[in-house]
Amino acid sequence: MNPLSLEAFITRFILQQPERSSLPPAGRQAAVLVPVVARETPGLLLTRRSRELRKHAGQVAFPGGMQDASDASLVATALREAHEEVGIAPDEVKVIGQLAPVTSSTGFRVTPVVGIISPDIKLQINPDEVESAFEMPLEEALRLNRYASLEIHRAGQRHPVWLSIYQEYLVWGMTAGIIRSLSQQIAYQRPFFYES
């Protein structure tokens, strides 16, 4: 079976296009950039958050954060945050769409924005927010069978979460859920991702 190419990734499914409503969605808004590295064998860029942060310290995540009043859209939020956290300039990202919003454990409505970046980008990590960045092969990231479900209990509520391990990195929670959602769009058309 042929490895997943960037062209195949882009054409295997239809991403939601950025929302164009003039009314802002209700609730607290945030966005993350899901950066796909345009290699012959594409990669998925992830970060490990600084261990000094008050929330989600040391967790694997996508670059992203809360929408500012100055952000023109949630796409702008994702691009601004990626620039602040890892030095990817907004004009270095080819946005190809977005995934359905998810609700974070802290109550934010988080919109994942999927973009293509060059493998030649020199990351400039902001140590106040990010400890390190790493690349996971996209084909490996999109294998549905690499994600296990776990139920956690918080404040008397049950919360199902997804988790996976890649090298020394534990990918779990919202980040794993976003990758899994991305994978599901391909898996319906390409059973390959259900196999080991």
C-alpha cells in the first residue's frame, strides 16, 4: 500500500470552511493550528507545553489559545497563537479548512484550523509557553487504532477522553480527540487507517 502523500491527505476528505457568520459564536472562543508539514511523507507538528504554565503544563498540544478582541476570526486566532508560540508567521501557513469545534475541559469552544506549512520553516519556540516541538508522521497520527478511550471523573461528571503514545510523548485529551476527528474523515473513505 502506498504511503499517505500530502495530495492524498488534502483530497481524501472535505474540511469545513471557516465560518463566515457576522455574528460571533456564543461563549468563550479559542482556536488551535493543526500544522501539517509538507514533506514527501507529511508530518504533523505538535508541541509540548511549558511545565511552568498554570494550566495543562507539560501536555502535548497544538499551538493555539484564546481569541483576542483584535482577532478578525478564529483562523486569525490560530495563526497569531502559532506565531507567538513557535514562530510560524501567518503568511507561512496555507489554511485548507477547519474541523468542527470542540469544548475544552476549561469551557472554551476550540476551533481546530488545519494548515499546511513548509518543512523549511525554522521554529522559534517561546519558552514561556512551549518546552519543545516535535513532528509525528501524519500517516501514523491518523491511524485510528492507535487511540484508546479512557473515562475520567471530574467534579462528579464523567468525561470520555482519547489517548495515545508516540515515542516518549503522551498525546491525550483534546489534542488526541482532534487528531482522531481528522482521521475519521479519511477512515470512512480509506479503510487502511483501521489497520495496524
